[in-house]
Amino acid sequence: MKNRFKIYFKFFIVLLIAIVAVFISMPNGPYLKIKNKVIFKKEINIKEGLDLQGGARLTYVADLSKLDEDRKKDAMNSVAKIIENRINSFGVTEPVVIVVKSGSEDRLVVEMPGVKDVNEANNLIGKTAELVFKETNQEGTDFKETDLTGKDFKRADVSFDQAGKPQIDIEFTSDGGKKFEEITGRNIGKPLAIYLDNELLSAPTVNQQITGGRGVITGDFELKEAKNLAIQLNAGALPVPVKLIETRSIGATLGRESVNLSLYAGVLGCLFVSLFMIVYFRMLGVFSTIGLVLYGVFMLALVKLFGITLTMGGIAGLILSVGMSMETDVLVFERIREELRKGKPYELAVRLGFKNAWPSIRDSNAVSLIIAALLYTAGGTIRGFAVVLALGIVVGLATTFVGTRTIMDIMLRFRLLKKYPLFAVRESEVVK
């Protein structure tokens, strides 16, 4: 009785999740309409990458000739960070900013999906980061600029206080240190605001007059927050000129054609695979096809919910993960048929089939996940492939070992599967 309730409960949960996923997967997001009246509607769309919706790709070369060799890498990372922030403020979603080395040149490749006005985007990106320190005015209601700017700033680094909390060490040039000493002297107990490109980064309170050109910004920082603030400060401290050397517009027509061809190939491939599974495994192939439909619905829903930017690489990862999911089914079904040929009862054969197939499935998918992680760290457009592939592997395993197995358990419970031909097993093969 307890086991029966467990099977029914699992089936109810799978059915409920499938219904929710179908609603999320609807074009433009889920909506509920009763008697021509919209009860609920929430717009959730798939984010398309540069190669699908079109946009612009700009390539810049950075002038690092005035920097020491040990500061060039930090300078490029700082410039990449501030450019990404500027693009975000420009309203572009999911920009890609890549630091590359081409011969002796240090370059930045900037991809902006959906951007039509390339000149305006270039004007935004091409500015040198402007770091400004501001103090409170006499009324104490607003901040006013001081003569302390990014030209006086030397560098910022993350360190830890005695309690182990992250803090930011800041250092000024000799002239900047004198200005900083005067400013902190007249603003004890008041906030000193730090702006980058007219955006407030931080406004720490001055506890005492700071001499020597060195100071510390403390606060309730997480380590990631402290690192990001240091990078942003260094972006203003290292004003690296960038020069546009290439502009490339990618039309949405090319992207749409690629999507249509990819979807056509994917659907055709799924149909052929499903047909093969049904012919070879009979009823088990039908379960595999149902699982494949569930897999597609779940993947589409998760891509929309997580806001994953879908690129051609991502579509390739999706199609590859479909094949891996079907491979999982093949391994499980073969184990089930082996147990049936040994004369095991149907319920036990199914249970042992899933159990015995798991070790090899686990190991092969673990290797694939490791490869996906390595591809993700490589950066660039390959990240889309890696993210979708990893997500597809996890969803595929869940679909087979939870969704498909639950459906099979229900069918066995109602005695709808207890015939050897439905498992593509001949009576003569079964050991009595």
C-alpha cells in the first residue's frame, strides 16, 4: 500500500511539473484564459544571442605602451569590466566582452545583441573611464566635485582585516596623496563619494584625516563585491585608450535562417530517433519518445526561466544533449531486457534495469559534465554550448530516471505492460 502511494505521488508530481513547464514554454510566456478573460499572464521570452537576433561586433585595440608589463593584464580586465558596465547601462542585454591577444596587440572584442545604432554604442564604449571623488556641500544635501580624480589614483587591491573581512586598500600618487589628505581632513565624520562615469561606486565615511597617500575602504563587503569594486576603481585609475579597428553588423535574417535550419534538423533527427526506438524497443520506445517530449518541454522552460542567452552554440548543445538522453534510455532498456530474459518478474526487471544501468550512465555523464565545465571556463561563444549541454545532461537524467520510470511503474501497476513482446523480448529467449 505504501509503495503504491509512493508511485502515484511521484506520477502526480511529474504531471504537475510537466503542466507548469508547458505553460512556461508557451510563446511569450505563460497565460491563463477563461471565457475570453485573461486570468493570468506573464511575459517570459527566450533571450537570443548575437548570432540569432543580429547585432554588432566591435573590435578595439588598447594602447598599453605607457604601462608596466605587470599591470597590463589588470588594465585589460579593468577596461573590459567598465565597458561591460557601460553596455549594460546602454540597455543591451547579455553583452559579451572578450580580451584577446593578437600578435603584439591587446584587443577587446565586444558583441552586442540587438544593437542597431553602432555609432552610438561606439561613442559609449570609446570613452576613457572617469573616476571622480566628491565631498558633501555646505548644506550636506548633495555631493560636489573635488580636484581629486582618476589621474591622481594609483591602484586598488583587496585585502583582509584582522577579523578576516574583505576590505579595499587604495593608493594615490604623490600629488593625489596630498589632495586626499586635505579632503579627508575637512570631511571627518562625513561621506566621501566615489563616482565612475557619473555612477556612484561607494560613499565611505571618513573616520580620520588620512596621510601618506594610502587608505582603506571598509564595510560589510562580500569577497566578490570587494573584488568588483577594486576592478572598477582600477578602471578609473588606469585610463587605457582604446581604438576601434573593426565594426561588423550581423543581420537578424542570417540568424533566423540558422535557427530555422537548426530546428528543422533537430526535429527531423528526433523523429528518426523516436521511430528507431519504437521499432527496436517496441513499447519501451514509446516511453522513450514520451520522455523526449518531456525533456524538450523541461529544457525550453528552464532556458526561459534562467534567462539563458540562446546562441547557435547553445542550439548545438541542446541537440547533442538530446542524443545523450536517448543513449541513457538505450542503456536502461537493454538492462531491462537482460533481466527479463533471465526470467525475472516484470517489476523486478524494470527496477534492476534502472539500477544496473546507473553506474555506467553516471560515469559517462560525469565526464561530459567535466568537459562542459572546461569549455565554459574557455569563455567566448563556446560558453553557450557548454551551459546548454550541462543543463541538458542533468535534465535528461532526471527525465529518464524520474519521468520515464514513473510512467513505466504506473503502467506496470495497471498490468498494461506484462507481455514480453511489448519489451521486444521473445518468449523463447526467457529462461523458465
